[in-house]
Amino acid sequence: QVQLEESGGGLVQPGGSLTLSCAASGSVFTINAMGWYRQAPGKQRELVTYIMSGGRIHYEDSVKGRFTTSRDNAKNTVYLQMNSLNSEDTAIYYCYTETTPWGRKYWGQGTQVTVSS
């Protein structure tokens, strides 16, 4: 079992920046990847980014060049630095982890990001 605790959401103006954090605990040795999904009102949950245990990072096209994912292995924490935010980034952001050997996913509780003037 892996537990995830997120922090860092909030209200930000268009063009602003925000950083999300996600700390993992429990069976962290089983983690293969950590990342973020988001769900906007009335839409399905969608992948945003992930970072593999070996360091490879994936970004969806909608955030490429604006979002940066990083990881602190000592703290079992992944960060999402979000720049140039716009209204389409407004969503609940969910941290997730995918574990070995069966690919089971664990989810954080979600943190609200609202981009509005």
C-alpha cells in the first residue's frame, strides 16, 4: 500500500504560477512511476504528466513547455511546477503512483487549482 498526500493548490491569476507537491509513504519501494492527473468540471480525468523511477518524464501536449515535473527521492516527493497558467488549467489535480509488480495505481485526495482573475 502507498499513501499519497498532496499540497499546494489554490487560486492564481492567468499567467501566474503554482507548485504542487505529492509526498508518498508506505511501500514506496514498489513505486514505478509518480505523476498527476487532472479533472476539470464536466470533463473526464486526464493525464498531465508522470516521472518514471528511472527519471524519464512524460508531459501531455497541453502542458508541455509550461509545466515541469521533478522528484526528490530522499523525500519520496514529486513536484509539479506550473507556469503560464490559463483558465483551461482549472481543475482538481490528483497525484498518483503506479507500483510494481502489477501496475496498481494509488491516488491522492486531489487538490483544487483555480485560474481566474
